[in-house]
Amino acid sequence: MTSSDRNDDRADGQGMFSTRSLSRRERKALYAPVKATQRSSKPRSQQVDPGPGPMGWARPGGGRTLKVSQTPEFRAPTVQVCGMYPFGVGSSLALIGTPLGPHLEGRGMVCGDPVSYFAEGLINNPSAFCLARPGTGKSTLLRHIAGYLPAKGVLPIVLSDWKPDYVDLVKRLEGQVIKLGRASGFVNPLDPGPLGKRLTDLPEDVRARVRANMRGRRSNVMEGLCALALGSDLVAHERSVLSRAMEVWDNDNPDRVPVVHDILRIIEGRQPALRRFAGDHGDNARYDERVQRLVDALNALDGGSETFGRVFAEPTSTDLHLDRAVVFDLSEFEEMDPILQAGVQLVCWSYGSTAVSGAKALADAGLAPRRTYLLIMDELWRALRAAPFMVDRVDEITRMNRTLGLGQLLCTHGMDDLKVHDDQATAKAWGFVSRSEIVYLGGLNPGEMGNLEEVFALSRTEKDLLTSWAEGGQVNPVTGEKAPPRGRGKFLFKVGKKAGVPFKLDLLDVETGVHDTNRAWADQIEAMQRAGADDVDDLDSATY
């Protein structure tokens, strides 16, 4: 049969080799041997198993389905999953401390706080510093940590809350809120704190040491307050007279806590014990001249100055209890004189640190349970810029945390906030950050990073990430609504010079209503919108 005959046969379908009359099954059976021969003739290297498709294996028993669910994953400590099989995978993130939020570049949970890391031996100092621009969630992060640690037996202490940011949290924790103000809520700078009433319970050697420390802190506070009232430091003989006057009171009235007026009366009374330190050589007029600046300062603290009012002139209104969370609410002083702010902070910090020291002394003597505290110092720039000596006071507190069993969380907006007064004070302030074993870094501009690159080995990628988080929210051109800042709730968790771990702060439902630092603005914007709507209604009804 010729080629043309075969073509004609295919064209008309009537030739002897035509398969048009066959059924589909008959044609399949006819060509099966040919296809089998073709398959067997392919090289073995070309026989590739395609594997399962997106819906599973397409063969009997293959489990073909319309949707394949993702394999469930569980995260747990090694001691709980060590015997599980299959697919037990180790994690690079330690599940130790406060759960902070999900990893921004993975599916793990980031955990960590200075107290928990120190207890596990991961860091050498229970301290952390938070740096981020306003509106990015710094205070929310600190409150989140402070709200978690009481479940582990760690009590937060906020010695100066100006906005306030922590009052609602401490109330939720059934803690103590100590509110101070000009007309009510006083704090006595001469008050020895809760331990003063229990000194007699301590062993004699411990009692002498504790009493000496309490007197030293009391002298430092009074000298600082007098310096604020005068606008300059006390000189040597003035400090000696002040210290001796307080000692005279203690000797004559061992069971009573003095107030500023009591010390003033002793100095004005020309007590023999003071005259030698005043260097008056028996001359009353010279004595009065030598102590006049000191008298002026004490008069100002005793209610004679509008700057201080009677904040420091009265007995302490509320005794501090260190068996619960504590916050000093200083919101009434926020818009007032920075000199008063510095004085209030100085007294509250001294009062709180003395109380913590006393709690440790009682625990060492077996007279009270041992407790761990977390000291929170938010808005640190307020204290550092209020007076030159405040840098030294903060430096003292941050150096004693290990001795007292005191963790600490410090917070401010950027390294520029720590540039204060002079180069020496700035170096001390920058030391607060460099001595912190953990840093939480939020959105920062390049000029706000200071020496972070050197101290914590920030990589270029990490700096670019922090800079991108510092960008403000964009305005929607359609609705006109402004989006929140890009970096809100996002932080870089760094331990020393190790690579940072980026995370998104994850709040529980019970936390969202604790406090909103933008509440005042939200209320104001709502009022403006209501006023604008009323104006529009008035315009619609007006006749021109």
C-alpha cells in the first residue's frame, strides 16, 4: 500500500487499516503493546517520579485530598518534648522570662527580662535599658514586663511616675499607690522608712550597720534638697552642722521621727554640739552668720517657699509596704518647677532604696521573707536634667542592685537624653546603658544611637531596622486617617554584643485597657471632632 493510499485511507476512513469503527476501549487495547514498548525503551535516567502534587499522591491509597493542612507545631521545653517523635527541632531562642511577642522573622516566641536572665546565669547584672522614640510603646513594654514578673515572685517598684503610666497596673496587681502633691500626700525626707520601727529586732552588729547606712542616706537627701533650695551646693561646715543637728535629734529623741522644722530649731538654738562645727569661736553673731544659708534653705523646705510648698515639711502621709507592688504617683507635679521635680524624685528614690535595703536586712536576719524587686525608672531624662547631682544619685542606685536583690529597668527616648550638664556627667549617664546587660531598642534615628554601635555591636542591618521603625505613620489619601508609627510595638532584643532578636510586642486582652499614654490626645481629638460636627450643623442651618 502506497503512502498516498494510507493518506486517502485516513481521509475517508474506509481503508482496511481504519480504526474509526473501533470503540475507545478497543483502540486502547490495540495500542497498549506499542505504548508499553515505548515506555520500556526510554533510558532509566529519564524515569523520574513526580512525587505528590499539591493535593497529595494521585494513586490508590495515596490520600488525594482537596486541601492539605499544615503540620501542627508545638513549642515546649526540652524536658517535655525530649521523647517525642518525629521532628523534634531545637530552638535558638531561650524560653526564659517574660513572653514578649512573636519573632518578626520566624514563628518563635521571644522571651526575656533582666531578672529571669540573671537568675538563670545568662547575664551578670540584673539590669536592662529601653531606648525608643516617643509613641513607639516603651512604657507599654515596661508595663508588660512588670505585669508578668509578680507571677514569679518579683515585685515592681516605680519610684517616680509622672504621667502617670503605672498607676493602673499597680492597682490591677493590688499594689500600693502613693500619691504626692502640694496640698496632700507628703513625704518626709528625714523618714527612715519601714525599717525604722524594727531596728530593735535586728542583732546588735547588724543594727549598727543599718543605722549608719540610714543616716548616710538621710544626710545625702537633706544636702541635696538644701542645694536645690539655695541654687548651689552646701560648703563643708554647713554639711557638718546639718549632719550634727540630725544626730542631736536622734540622741535626744530616739523613738521619734523628726521633720524639717525640728532640725531647723536645733540649728537656730545654737546647740553646743554644733558651735564647734560652725567655727564661731564662741561668738553668737558669727555663729548666726555661718549658718544663715543653711537656715534659709531649711526655711524654704519647711513651707516658706512657694517652690516646695509643704511637700517636705510634714510627716510622711503613707507608709511604704514592700510586700506588694508600689508606685509613687507624681502626676500633680508634672507641669511645675523642675527644681521641685528634682527634689521629689530625690526623696522618693532615697525612701524607696532605703526601704529595699531594710527589707534585705530583715530577710538576712530571718525576720521577714526574702523578696526580689524590679525597680522601674521611666522618663529618666527628667531626673538627669533637673539638677547636676541627680546623675550621681542615679549612678548610686544602679550600682547597688546586685547587693540588694534588685532588678532594674531604665527607659528614655534616646542617647541624646543622657547628654547632661558636662562631659563628666554625660559619661556617667552613658554608663547606665553600657552597664545594662540587656537593651530593648525601638525606633531610633541615626543621631539618637550614640555609642550603642560600639557598646552593643549594632550591625548595619540592625541600625537600618531601627531607623525604619522611627518613621512616622503615613496619611491615607482617601480617608485622611493617619496610620500608627511603623515601629509601634516593635523592638530589638539584644543581650550584650550578641545578634539582636526583633519582635512584635504581644499584649494580652487584660493588658490593653490598663493604660493608654495617648488617652489624653484621643479624648482631645474626639472633642475636636464633636466640635467640628456641631459647627457643620450650625453652618447647614444658617441663612446668608
